[in-house]
Amino acid sequence: MKKTDRFILLCLLFAFFCIGGTLAGHAEPDSLTHHPIHHQIGFDIRPGYVLPTKSFFEGENAQGKPINTVLSAHLKYAFRFDKDSYLGKLYPHAYQGIGIAYTSFFNPSELGNPVSVYVFQGSQIARLTPHLTLDYEWNFGASFGWKKYNETSNPYNDVVGSKINAYLNAGIYLNWQLAPQWHLTAGIETTHYSNGNSNYPNSGVNTVGGRIGLIHTFGAEKTTPKTHPQEKALLQGSPFSYDIILYGATRRRGIIWPDERYLVPGSFGVIGFNFNPLYRVNRYFRAGISLDAQYDESANLKNHVAGTEHDTNQKQFYRPSFREQFAVGLSLRAELTMPIFSINLGIGRNLIYKGEDTKGFYQILALKTFVTRRVFLHVGYQLSNFRDPNNLMLGLGYRF
């Protein structure tokens, strides 16, 4: 297992432990001391369609057939805060937990049958009838058991470059209460598998499909939450917060020189820093700006090729100056705030940079998992110019 794979796995396992072991630190004192947590178990079947983003999926594979069908089975445990607790009053419909899934693309020899382990969270969007709601849910974790590209044993698979890949899923669904402790769910979803540019190839696997599931809740269930004080009375402290984040990762780098694609041997380090002031608009939403600084050891390598030989298998590079590999930018940030987890989205542009690789816009998607009320894990991904994969962002943050 590569160092990056181990680092991703460690961060994800840490996030799983945070769900159960750090609730007391994240919640207000009365959330757990005087009120129970409500548990539930669910099972999903999720059929889907594989988007043909590469010719490999269209039939240029060892089987000579399109790979367009996916099927997965999910077993999930979740919990909810009691509606009389502090977090239960703020987020009466939120649930969060851990899940495991087995997935088949019906081509195990070239793609494998990956097993995913993930954290998830969901909540109600709207109540349609007394027993029917429209809900959303996201999943984030790691998937294991992929058959990765190999030039001799798996040469057609120019999509998957790692045995371990990140798993991202989001969907909306109808939730029908069949009985006091039973719910039937059905909806649509989309899924993305990727190694975060930590290894090549990294085209990613993307699917869209449906889901149908059954949920059993334990203990008495209240279909209608009690009337609680207004939101302003529940939310305490200043509406302003300040997140400081330090992160790192490794990545691969491909270049075009002079007219051919070339994968630079080895992995390169990435280190970054974010200072992100946020204003709390309401209980669910924060917005602000972020000062972003990043050093990328692979940036602008194509400007420092040693020699002029066109044999791309023999390329060597001079080390670029620090100035060419360091960039500072500003980004607009929006954050969905829920118990334990926050999802942060950003669109920014580098203002201090040198070279084509650090020029232009960048985009950020990050999951914050709060270990305490102030300390959080940060697992994110950065794109460049709305299309090109850039690097992972694995680190720690502190909220003032």
C-alpha cells in the first residue's frame, strides 16, 4: 500500500471514530448528559448506470463489451440526537452514521468488486404529508479492492490507478413511514470514485442511478418535533468564526512535452494553509472568504526539462524555484453546517503566483469532521480551472 493510500485510510478511520467518540466534545452539555441518542439500521439496494467517460467503458476492454451497469448493496448504522437536546432542537431531522457497501460492475477481472466503508449524513428537505418526506443524504469514504491499471495484466483499464479510491455519493429520496419504527426509502443518486490525483491513471468512475431501502428505528419515534425556542435563542455566541487549516498530500504530475503526454516519474509533495473567516447566516449555512496558500512540488516542471531529447522515457528535470511552486489566492466559501460534519465549497483565484500551473481559478470541496467543538479533521479536494484534478487536501483545522 502506497504512503498516500495509507494516509487516506488513516484519515477516514479517524473520522469514523470521531462519530462515536467525540460527540460529547462537539455537543452542548445537555445533548448527551440528559437525553438519549436514537439509533437506526438500514439496508439499501442501489442499481445504476456507469457514465461512459472513457472508451474503456464503451467496449474497449478485454471483454469487448460496454461496462454500463453497476449494482451495490449497503448496510448502514445511524443515530439521531433526541429532539429535546440542544443539537436535536437545532437539527431535529439530521442523522449520521457509518456504512459498508459491496459493489459490482459486472467485470471483476478488470475493475474488481470494490468494498466501500464510509460515513454519511442526511436530513429532511420537506415534509410532503404526515408520513412522507423528501430527504437528502451524502456518503464519503474509501473503497477497497479495485483492479488497477497494469500494462501487462490489465492494459485496457486506463481509468483506475489505485487499489484504494475515495468514494463520494449524494442523493435525494422519498422517505415513507410504513409503521412507527419502519421506513421505506426510494430515490436517485450520483457516485464518484477517484484517487485524488495521487496516482495515474485517475480518470475516475462516475455513476448515476436509483436506490431503494428499508430503515428500522429503535425506541419511540416522534413524527412531529416539539415546539422549541426560536433559532436565535438557541444559537449562542458570535455569528463570526475563523477556521485555520493546515493540510498536505502527495500527487502525480503529467505534462505535454513537446507534443506528447508524459507522466513524470515519482510522487510530489503538496503543503497548504487556509485562513477562512465565516459568517453564520443561520443554523445550516455559513459564508465567507478564505486566504489560501499552497506549495506544490510538481508545479511548473515542464518549464525545467533537462536537455532537448524527444525520447520521453528519458526525461529529467531541474528543480523549479520556490517562487514558481508557491501560490497565494483568495476564495469565496460557502459551508453547509450540520452536527459533527460541515461541507465547505470554495471558488478562488491565485493572486500571487508565477507560471502557468498556478495561474487561474481553483475550486475546493472539503468535509470537516469535528473532533471537538473547535478541532476538526479536514479532507478535501482541489480542482484547477473548473476541470483539471489538482490535489487532495488532508489535514487538521481549528475554529476560533
